[in-house]
Amino acid sequence: MNWESIPSDSYEIKDIKKTVRDSELHLSWFWPNEIDFVYLYKTLAEKQKPVSELQKADLRLYTREEYKANQGYIGRVDAIGQYAYRIFPCQKRDGKLIVFAQENDHNLMYVTGAKAKIYFSIDYKNRWFSSKKMVKMSIMTEIPLEKDLLVYVKKRGSTPTSIEDGTQFPFIRDFASGENEQPEIEIDKDEYIRIFFSNGKQSAQSFELIPK
């Protein structure tokens, strides 16, 4: 890959627009006269690499002729989560393809696919002649999840309404796709538990947390 700093803003990809219909994505952008090709970089939003780490296998070459024929770029939105599309301008010079490292976000667009559904259940079992009760949590997910995505919150007197409404506790292992039954825990009889995303709105863009 022959990377160079972008010579001036007249070489920039900008004004990206997106349209999504029936899982078909259409991207269009301003294509400068000085630019012969572009490289498209698509990745999960949270896994974007810096330019210094990008390899040719991470990128797709897209020609001006393809752009004209399709009136932009056409792709599919059939995956779960939020994706980033970054478009790098390229120029052919002395038989070599020069890629300009544009990183000002004018060439960046986010596209949200389907949300992965996460179902959870919380069952309480009182113990005779005891001030304690047992709690059984179960989490069912469509895709594997890292344990840090979720936390459970414990509160005295009523069920927590937010991640700040009580004491937070982490889960101890990652979640496989399918049903994930958690080890039983013991809490006081007047305590209640609820499961939340650990980072709130950020995870809510890609996942839906649903009580069973």
C-alpha cells in the first residue's frame, strides 16, 4: 500500500449520503476530479483500525466507472450491529496507485444493521425461615457476547430502574449464543436485581435487551 498525506482539501472525499431500503445500502459522495479510484474500508464501528494498520485485504478498490454505473456504491445491510464505511481517495501516478490518508471524518459514514436480541430472565426463590433468597439469572443471545457488555444491578426495596440505581456487579464469563444460565446467587429477601448494558446507549445501537 502506497500511503501519502492528502495534498489539499480539494482531493477529499466528502458529502457522503446514505439510503437504506429493504436491506440494500446506497452510498454516494463527492468525487474530486483529481481522484481516479477510491478504496472502501468497511468494518464494525467499534473495531475500526487506524490508517497505519490497514492492509490491502481490509480494503476494496472502487473505480469511477463503477461509481457512475451504480450512481454510487451499492451494498447490503444484512448483518447485526453498527458498521463504519470510510472512503479513501486514490490517484494513479507513474503506474502506481497512491492512497491518500484522509482521516478528518468527511469520508466516514456509519450504517446500522439489525439489532441482536438479548433475552434475560431473573427468578427468585425464597428460603423458608431465612432472611435470604436465591436468584437464578438466565441470558439468551443470538450471537456470542463478551461478558463486559452486561452487568447486573442489585437494589434494596425495589427493582433497579437504571445502571446507577443500585450496586453494579459484573458477569464472570462470556456469553455463548443460545441459553446461558448463571450460577445461583444469594441476596437479602428485600433486594431485587435487574440486568443492564454496561455502556448504555452505545450498546443499545447494536443490541436489544428484552426481559422474558
